[in-house]
Amino acid sequence: MGSNSTFQKLRQNERQTRRRLIVDAAMALFEKQVISSIGMRDIAEKAGISPAAIYRYFPSRDEILVEAMSRHIHMIEARLEARLEAGKASLEELALASVEYLMEHDSLFQLMGHFMITGSINPKALEKFNSVQRYFLNLLDRVNLRAGVGAGSRLFTHAFYASILGVVMAFRNYPGRDKKEIEKHVYRLASLVCSLFSTGKVPPNLTNQEN
């Protein structure tokens, strides 16, 4: 009985390791190519397994995409928690940490755009996606509450989340600007959004600035 239990545990650990390797491979591809051009065969090749074998771990590409998004959200959570523990609990500090992560990780930006723009997802992966999305919004609820804004309102969280994400989507590839100029502009706009949400006012240092 004991040996069977140990064997099953080893099999389960091996399965989890393979799943992690597949998601690692997918995320690496998402950093360099558009998601629509990447298929299960591409991910399998990058992970070093056969195209047939990948389906033992993920029945569809959508499930890999959702798993990759889930991993990103946990990494964002760790970054936000680190800010909170360091006493950087203002809405602006936390928003800029999220923006910084989005600017650094093209794979997450692509994943979010894919789900929002196409609006399609394999039904089997939909439940997982909804769970991931709820988890992220609950995380933002907690962050906003600890930052003293929004009074725990989910509607506030939705509006704030959409505003910050909209800033990144609109200016992440600002034509004619280099990377540093883009980052500066995006962070400045994110700071403005935070000020408007938390005080309803535009701070003097963000007025009359050229874009």
C-alpha cells in the first residue's frame, strides 16, 4: 500500500513537472510571437515533447493560455505583496507596480488582449479562466481596500482595472517614441488615473505637460 502510494505521488509530481515545462515553453513563445500564430505543435516542440504527448497534459491550447495567465497573476500578486510589506501601500505605488509588470511581460499583455479581443475560449477552459479572473479582481479588491480607496467596491475595482489597462494598451507601442519615452508617458498617465480615482483631482505636477 505504501509503495503504491509513493509511486502514485512520483507519477503526480512528474505530471506537474511536465505541465510546468509546457507552460514555460508557451510563455517563452508568447514573448516573441503573436498568440494566433502559435499552435500546440509549436509549444510541444519548444517543450521538447511530441505533439501527441502534449494532449496528455493539456487537452487544448486554451487551457495552456489560461494556465499561463494564472501564473502571471500569481507573480503580480507577489510583486504587490512585496510593495505592501515595504510600506508602499498607496494606490499609485500599487498601480505602477502592475503597469511595470505589464510593460515587462509581453506574454501577459498578449494573453489579456487575446481573451478580450477574441472573446472566445474553449468551454472546458472557461471555468478555469473565470476562476483566474475572479482571483485577480479579488486581489485588486484587497489591494484597493488596504490602500484606502474604493471602499471594497467591485465596481470601483473594475473601473480602475480597465483604466490602467487601457493606458498600457493605448500607449505601449507609442509610434515614434523610444522605450524610455514610452515608459515615462505610460507611468505619468497611470499616476494621473490613480490621482483621479483616489482624490478626483489632477495633481499640479501632472498638468500642462507635453506628451
